[in-house]
Amino acid sequence: MSNTGSLPIRIFSKDILAAVKNNDVIVVIGETGSGKTTQLSQILYEAGYASDGMIAVTQPRRVGAVTVAKRVAEERGVQLGREVGYAVRFEDCSSSATRIKYLTDGTLLRECLEDPQLKRYSIIVLDEAHERSLNTDILFGLLKRLVRSRNTQRAKEGETEAGSSSSRARRLKLVITSATLDGEKFSAYFGNCPVFNVPGRCFPVDIIHTLEDHLSDYVSAAIDTVMQIHTSQPDGDILMFLTGQAEIEKAIGRIHQAVASLPAGSAGPLVVLPLYASLPPELQVRVFRPAPEGTRRCIVATNVAETSITVEGVVYVVDPGVVKQKSYQPASGMDSLDVVAISRVQATQRAGRAGRTKPGKCFRLYTRTYYEHKMPNVTAPEIQRSSLVGTVLYLKSLQLEVDVLNFDFLDPPAVGALEDALRQLLVLDALDSDGNVTPLGLRMSGLPLEPALARALLAARELGCVREMISVAAMLSSEHVFLAGQGPGDVAAGDHPHGQDSRRYVGLGDHVLLLRLWEGWEAAGCSREFAREYGLDLRGLNFARDIRRQLDGRQQRPSSPQCRWGGGTAPGAARASAAQVDALRHVLTIGFANKLARRLPRHNGYKTLHAVSGQLAQLHPSCAQLREDADGLLPEFLVYHELVATSRPFLRQVCPSRAEWVADVLPKIMSADVRRLSQGSSRGLGGAAGSGQPRSPGGGDGGGGGDRGGA
Ligand code: CDP
Ligand code: MG
């Protein structure tokens, strides 16, 4: 194990503790690898901050929370889940003995719903704040209020019943950590709180720009650069940034080929390792092991290696200047995942990775002119490029006294994105026409599911398919039920996990296929063979089983007044009836009312049913098979899980709906008026441009007004 005592955060622990003692909020800036994530919690623990409450450390990513908790438990020589634990969605590895708890920012938000004062924590570390994840941004606003309210409450109590014990509100402290130099911005937001800069130990990094920009074929340029470094530069590992899993795996193949074709003896051995967030943890830890003597390592990574994972031994960085970034267009509801230019802040971070152990070099595959004049300064925070449906429902459920538009955001989202979220929540009956959260909306936000799935699950109680909907929600929530390179489209119609019994499942799209696979796997005793035969990932299925159990537990919790099993199915019965498969499709239509599409006349293209702007889109090739009619036409109405723009707009993960079900929700879709919803009173959106004027049903899709929806 490395000597953690020499990490910069450890060296400055006295000063950090003094700052924490004297202030309710502090910002700690320290370069990546200085020990913020693994050491700060332990320093606070050792100073007694966990004696009357837990220490929470938030992480933007699930894997981050889990691997760091493991590491810290190891460093302290304790069993994970005892003194050191973690909590992420669907997985709680903490106990009453836990003093240091790593949790995702989303999990801490969820805990706020049940305990708005977060009473069990004495100190909260908002870690990796530079990432500006959507949930961390919301926590900024909530914790700012909470620190104030808990500490004033405590001060008042102190005046009246001095010295009294357990019922007193505990003081709450907040530490914000960042790897980039954005401390002033955080500090200004938190009333000019002190910023503590942990001096880094960075060696100089020589930055080499190319003479031409290589942004169009950056993969080839990056591979060439790696080979040049390997054949001409002294010892030291290489860190090469690419944008995603598939690209990384392909590039690794090409590097292997290039190494194999080098003349014998022209270079030493090269070990090439991938690193991306969805890589299984046991493969991820390989990057923490140093290479054997005389061997060079080349780590091909996404931007997880930029600030969250520190790879030791890197001397050369290859930076193509791009990153894959998700963005959302509220006007059409379309998600896109595009390769975009990184910001100058990111470029500096990447270069810094080369100087951790000795002087290094960073090869930028873009020109100095590009860097200085064209590269964006900073990356837009996630809150400005995401759908805000879940966030707005969450904020409404907290029933704060401010409306969502006036929430104290560090960087406010676009008004259009808030309007879009309000409109969608109205369609889902989560808000009433005054913009107040409904009892149904409160139940939705209490479920650990995205609003659409939560709405579908609540509808399933009424329509007798709770069991089926839970299975589908669990399969959708477990990220990897299919093996890499496999998808629903690869499960042929002829494959019948249920033998002749399967007719009712075939040709009904992805959700029903997921149900069929789940039931088939369960009936096969959750076997490895079944998983292999259908191209399924056993780990993902096991996770789905865990999620399923938890969702099931929530449905049956005796304290829940809505506890009602529909359809008379008992746990253990493994097959949905044809009526239940129908009901499942119906509840999906209710939950995904904001994600409906209608086929064009005599044509297998679709157009989304959207009050503002319907989008033309095709079925994604990965979709599970859909039954066609005699004319070879696909179902007229579909529910889709995602509208994505890759090369063209595509619908992904679809389920056929029916005209009569669509008719029930269509009036809501077309008339949702968001202008009154931001608060729940006459206070509107203040004349915001582009507010969603609903259009008449069927408008503009050339369907000749044949809206059965209106009927
Ligand atoms: O959060 P920050 O980037 O400041 O540093 P950290 O994640 O606490 O990492 C401190 C040191 O622990 C680095 O040298 C990491 O390489 C190392 N570490 C590790 O060896 N294994 C882990 N699972 C996490 C960190
Ligand atoms: Mg960290």
C-alpha cells in the first residue's frame, strides 16, 4: 500500500482542520491525486468530526463511491460497511456503525426527502465539485440553505437551553472540494467562504501543440503519436484520452497491430490498458498496478482519467482535445451524445496528468492557435444540458418556499428546460394545474426511479401488472443486461425462452422482450447457461434481480397505504398472462406519455407526439423486433424510452401502444400550459421567450388530422 501520509492533503491537515473549525463552509482546492477523496474524510474522522454524526462524502458516479469506500476501508483496516461504508442507488453498504459514508450525490438528495435536515450528518464533503454534475449542483443550493437553517436553529437553542443534549440540532459543516481553480466561484456562492489551496507537487510539463489541427481523425493521429513516443522517448507510461468504450477498444486493437509490425528490437514491450467508467471494477484496478521493469504502459482512457482516477507513473499525455458529451434539447426532447471540443480547463487538467512523478510531456493534437482562440473556456455544467424532469419533480416535492425558477442555482438552467420539465410533469399528473406537486407526484419522487418509470409503476397497481412492471423497471435500471456488442435486436423471434408459451411476448418490442428474458432467466433458475444463450450479462441480471427485490419490497411495505397487488399474481409465479402483457403496454403508455410517437401514413418513419415540436425519427436498428401488419407496416403508436440523435434522430427501446390508450393521454400532452406552473400561484414565467404554446393536435405531421386521440 502506498504511503498516504505523504499525500499533500495529509501534509496540510492541520491547516485544513483549523479552517473547518472556524467556518461552516470551506472550499478545498487540490490537484487530482492529492488525497481529497480518500484522505479528507479520514482526517475529519481522526479529528473527532464523526463523534456526534456521520461524515458524508458525495461522489458524482456510482463506481467512484464504491471503489473509494473500499479503498478507505482497506487503508483503515476495517470491514467495508462498518466504520466505512457507502450508499448508492439500489445498494446500501452502511450500518449503524458507519462513521464515514461515501454516497452518490443522487443518494444524498434522496435522503433529503426523508430527512430534510440531514440530521445524521455532522459534516458533508461535496467532492469532485469541479465536475458540476446535475445532482451536485442541486446539493449546492439545498446545503447552502441547510447549513444556514441548522446552524441558526442551533444558535437559538443554545440561548434557551444551554448545554442540553441529544435533541439539540447539530452544527452542520460543509466542505467543497475541487481539482480545478474554480474556488472563487464556489466561495462567492457560499457567502465568500474561505478557499484553502493545497499546494500541489506537480513537475513541469512540456506542452507540444501540433502544426495542424487533427480534430477530424483524432484517433489515427493519437495512435501515431503513441507509437512515436514509444519508439523515441525515454521510459514512462503514456496516457491517451479518447471518447468512449467502443472507440477505446478499437484503438487498443490498432495499437497492438502497430506494435506487432515494428521491426524486432526497435522498442521495448508495451502493455495497453483501457479505462472507462463502465469497465468492470476488477479490470479498472489494473491501472493502479505498476508495469513490470522495462515495460511501458499505455492507458487509453475516457475523461474519467482527467480528474477522478489518478494513474501513477504517467509521463506522456496524448490529448486529442475532444470528449463525448451528452446534451438535451428541451424543444424536441432529443438527447444527443456528441464528440465535442474540450475546454481549456480540461486541457490544463489533462496536461497536468503527465507531471505527477517527474517532468512530463503533453502532446496536444491541436494547434496553439486553436487552443488560444477557438477552444471554449469552460464546459457548460450538466444542469444546462440535461432534461430536468426528475430535478423539478424533486424540488417541487421538497415543497420549498421558493419556486423552481427562483431556486438559488450556482448556474441557472435555461428557462426552456424548466418549462419542458414542468410541462412533462403536468402530463404525468405529478403537478396540478397550479404547479403544485400532487399526492401522486410525491409518491413518484419517493421511488428510486426516473419519473416516467415511477409513473408507470404506480399505474401498474391500478391495472394489475405490478409484477411485470417491476421486472421491466429493474431490467431497464440495471445498466448492462446485454453483453457488450449484443442487444435486444439480437434476440431472434424464434428464440423462445418460454417454448410455445411465448407467442404473447413476440414482436412487441424492447420492454416486453426484457420481461420475457427476465421471466425466462428466473424460470431457468437464474442460470449462467440461460444468460449465455441469450447474450445476457450475468452481472447485469443479478443486479436487476437485486433492484427487483427492492422495488418489490417497496410495493409490499405494510406502512404504504397504496399497497395492493394487482392481478392476483403471487411471488414465484413466473409468467405474465396475455392480459398482463397488454396491461404492461398500457401502463408504459401512461408513464411515457411524454415519449409517444406516431407512424407516418404508409411509411415506417415516426413522428413524436409533442405539444411544441414533433420530431421525425426512425426506429434504431438495435430495437427488438416489432410485429408488422399485412402491408409490412409497423405499429401506428409507439412508446419510446429515448429519442437520440446520432447520425440521424432515432427512437430507442420501444413498445407498441394502442390508439385508445394514446387517446387518454393526448389531450393532456397537447394542452399542457406551463406558464402557471413554476410556482403554483399567479407568478408566471415572467414573459420568458419561447414558452410552450401548445399547438393543435396532429398539426404538421401530414396525418390529415386523423387524431384518434381527440375522439
Ligand atoms: O481525490 P484526489 O484526486 O485528490 O485524490 P485521491 O482519489 O484521494 O487519491 C489519492 C491517492 O490514492 C492517489 O495517488 C491515487 O492513485 C491513490 N488511490 C489508489 O491507489 N486506489 C484507489 N482506489 C484510489 C486512490
Ligand atoms: Mg477525488
